[in-house]
Amino acid sequence: MKNRIRVLRAERNWTQADLASRLGVSRNSVNAIENGKYDPSLPLAFRISDVFEMTIEEIFQREVAADNKAAE
């Protein structure tokens, strides 16, 4: 799943550790989410949206697989 967390965090001059503290997760978790290696749980996605004061849809975008895209 693609997301805008790295950009949103940078706009606020927050480190990964700053965001992790606000979310109650580890810095490694923030890093994994930013790099698309981990999709957050729904409760964590809601916490992320609350921290950035945005909707989940404004932060996260579904990635469409290449073979699914060709079928559309």
C-alpha cells in the first residue's frame, strides 16, 4: 500500500522517532510503513489519520497490481 507518511512527517519537521512517539509504536514500525514493507492495522491507520488530521484515504492509496490494471 502506498502512503504519504514520509512527506507529511517531513512537512512537520518530525523525525521517525517523533511520529512513533505520537503513535505509540516503534521507530522501526514507522520506517517499515513509510517504505511499504508493513501495512498498518486499521486502528493504527486511524491513529495515523488523527495525528495528521487527515482522512485515511488522503494518506493511504491502494496499489493496483500490473495484471489487475490491464484488466480494467
